[in-house]
Amino acid sequence: MNSKDFIIHSLRENIKEHFPRPELKISHIVYHDKLKQFIEISAAVGGRAEILGEGETIDNAIRRIFPDASRIACNLPEVTCATYNPDHIETPTELNGTDLVICRGIFGVCENASVYFEQEYLQRSIYFISESLLMLLPKDQLVDTMHDAYQRVPNEHPGEFRGFMSGPSKTADIEQALVMGAHGPRQVTVLLI
């Protein structure tokens, strides 16, 4: 038995009185215009959020938002402008030089413009190695706060990797200068569909 197990075992044996967990009821902010809030906060964190235009296809929106992207990775059937399926490569090294990765977001959080996603590609490095990341998000899947978001995160999921992403990678550690794209994509765009 290691020291951690020893301590936990000792605590369990010596606790005489058990109390039920308190029920937390936290009142938090509710955004009446979730789309507007999400779009504004996306810009504030260095990202971008746009609503898919009336009659516009996802492919047309991709070409409009990323006109210079030549190497586009995607495995989603509704995206036909992708230049390759990243699930057909063997090593993450082959992802180097990817201009744009398109993935699906499950829901968004208005207070910080983060998007919850689950791994849908074989190589999880794809979310961080490309220059730009486009997340497709249903516009009716927005929650107000992270309190609401954690209620929606499933306990189990089929992939190995999942998380929240809010805007592009950024750091301000180096001489207090904000650097975008230091550890991941330089540009993160959410397309609200």
C-alpha cells in the first residue's frame, strides 16, 4: 500500500460521522441574446464567431472565411471542400503544414465563448497543429455559463480526448507581450449553423 492509499484508508476508518453532500444552488447570469453574447466574447478572447448566412453552404462559408487555405483537413461528410481526410494518415508528423482543420463542436458557453468538443479524429494533435481551426456549432446549442456546461458534459465518451476551447492559443508570459498561436492554432473560428 502506497502512502496515498494508506492515508485515505486511515481517514475512511476513523471518520465516525458522515454528512450528505450539500446541494449547491448557484444563481448565475442568464444571457437573453445568447448568439450576440457568444459572438462578442469570441472576439474579446481573440477568436471569431459567425452565423452561417441564409442560403450559404458550409463549403461556401469556409471559402469565404479562409480564402487562402490550401491544405484543409476534415472527415465530416457535410464538408466537401477538404483536401484530405486526416484519418488516412499514419503519423501526426504528416499533419504539419495543415492550413485549416474543420471539426464539430457539441455546445458553446456564452460567458467565455468556449466550445466543448470530443475527439473525432484519430490523431488528437490535429486540434493544435494547424494554423487555423474552424468549429461547426449548432447555434441552438449555447449555454449561459460553465455551471450549465458541466451539467451537459457526459461522464463517458467514446474518444480518448475531449475539452473546451476558447479562441486561439495565446500566452503573455514572454515579457508580458501577448502572443497568439504560441501553442496551437493562431486563429479559431466558430461557425454557428
